[in-house]
Amino acid sequence: MQGNFSYHNPTKLYFGEDSLNYLIDELKNYGPVVLLNYGSGSVKRNGIYDQVLAILKQAGKTVVENPGVMSNPTLEKLREGIQIARDNKVDLILALGGGSVCDYSKGVAASVFYDGDCWERFWLQGHQPDADQTILPVGCILTMAGTGSEMNAGTVITDAANSFKVGHVFDDRLMPKFSILNPRFTMTVPVEQMKAGIYDIMNHIFEQYFSDFDDNTSDYISEGLMRGLIVASRKAVKDPQDYEARSNIMWTATWALNTLIGLGKREDWMVHMIGHSVGAWTHAPHGYCLAAVSMAYYKRAMIPGLPKFVRFAKNVWNIDTTGMTDEQAAAAGLEALKAWMIEIGLPLTISELGATADMIPGITKGTIVYPAGYMDLKPEDITQILNESM
């Protein structure tokens, strides 16, 4: 491993069918007022909300509810949540839902005690809260596997008025204090959301894996996570009630983006940046946006990243590369990826998500460009990737 790093992850996890039982103990560590953030109401229909509310009442908490957190949380909704937390002098924010609710809750937690424009300061300028700023604690009760938001400090917010979606990774003060992961809860979401989450997990691994050529322990971990996800995804698509498969997907999602597999690495988040912009324009599920631009992106990255893509073919897909050139072997790995995506029912084009050719200039403009793993992109490259993804 060639990089220098420090590692600290303060989130405490409770995993398994009995994990919600530990919420009562965690609540003892926080003040009396809890802000409960959740989505459109599915947690009420499936009974999870009732279970959580009963525990909150048992703990003697005053519960302030903030429903309606959408799958791509908007700036307007963020500001609404900040005001609710301020008005009610909240002591703890509890996110009940998928990664978007967790992301949103961290965004609120970072902003309640900031007096300026949080959107400008944190998301547009990328600053961290001042060292002496108060930050509300966040706990997560996860109902969907995908983002890894339950064990990281990332947030993604959409300025819907300007079709602009941007993420910001806060420092570890914004990592959830605790997260509850019951794989049974993930079985309550529609199968299409499960599939989107599966590709989000896979792409989180890709963004950290496809960079550098050194012999890096992080890459070996990544390959194991990818192989396990492929096996579990196939089982879960055939039987969404397969607890073992769903639990493996959920656990893989956490380790795919809790910062572990990025240690000692450069990282390449351009598929996410392009996917965010596609999502801002189409409002399609995040994982589907990533899937729809991945093949065009990775075919372009394959040549400068050839040794890693050959390794991907061999170690992840078990392709016998005997007699192949490196380029043929790398291409075979990408074909195996494409076949898996088709097998589990993922979109391969942005037109399937509702994108049209006239949106491409806006999607390009809304794509934040970062240094990438094997290549640096210009706006015209992003336009070409989007055209190839139509």
C-alpha cells in the first residue's frame, strides 16, 4: 500500500433480526426531544414505524415527526427540517428509512446551529462546520440497503429548482452515533428499489477499486465484497425473501462505503457525479442512474486502467484469460459485468430513465468534475459518455 492515511469510524452498529431491541438502550444517551425523519409513509404501512414509536414512548421521549423525506432529498425539504429542529430544540435526530433519509438527517444535523447559508457553505463550497459549532447527534434505523449512509458522513442534496444534485462528505462528527440494521426491514421495499440499491453498492466499490496499480490490501477486500454481492444479488432477485441473501447485501452495503476500502487509494467518483446529474434531471432512482452510465464510462477508463481491469476479469468474474490479450481480457470482464446487470434487471441506458437528447447539455453542465482514477474528464468527455449511454 502506497498511501498515507488515518482511520476512525465512531458509528456503533446493531445488526440482525433482534437489532431494534437495542434502540431503548441507545436512547438513554440523549435528551428528551427526538426528531423522527422518515419518507412517504411506507414505514407506517409495513409496521416498522409503530415498532419504533412504541420504543420512543417507552423511553419517555417527546417525538417530533418530519415525514415526506423524498428519495432525492431537496434543498427545500432540508431547510424545512432545519427549522423544525430549531423550533423544537431537538436533542437527537432519528432517521427511519433508506439512505436518503439518513443523508438528509445528517444534513439537518450539520446545519441547525449554523447561522449562515448552509447550502452555500457546506454543499457548494465544501466546507466543514467550525470546530466549536454544535452538531446534533444522528441515529439511523435502516430499511433499505445501498448507500452505506448508516456508517459514513456523506450527504446528497438536490436543488430541484436548478436541477442540480450535489454530495458533501462531512468529517466524522457527522457519522451516525449508532445504526440499527435489520435485514428483515429491507424486505419491505419494492424489488426495483432493492435492485437499485444493489448497483449502488457495487458502484461504491468500483469507485474505490478502479484506481492505482499497487498491491493494495483494500483491493483484495473490494474483490471479496464484489464476489459476495454478485452471489447474494442473484439469490435475492430470484427470492426477495431470502434472509441470508438480503443480510449479505445489507452488510456489504455498509462495508462498501464506510471508508475502509478506500484507505491507501486514490478514488474515482465520476460515475457518481454523472449519475447525480442524470438523477437531478430524470428523478430516477440513484442506483439506476449509476448503472445507466457505467458501461460507457468504464469502457473509456479501461485502456488507461488496463492492468486493474484485467485483474477485475480474473479475480471477480473468474474469467480464464489464457490466450487473450490484456485488452481482450479486460473487455471480457466488462462484458461479464454487463451480463450480470442484465440478469438482475438493471437499466443500461439513460433513455430508459426518461433522459432525452435535449437534456444532455444540462446534465453535462450539472456534472461536478473531480480528478478521476485513470483519466481526467473535460465537459466534452462527459457529453460523449452521456451520448454513448443513450
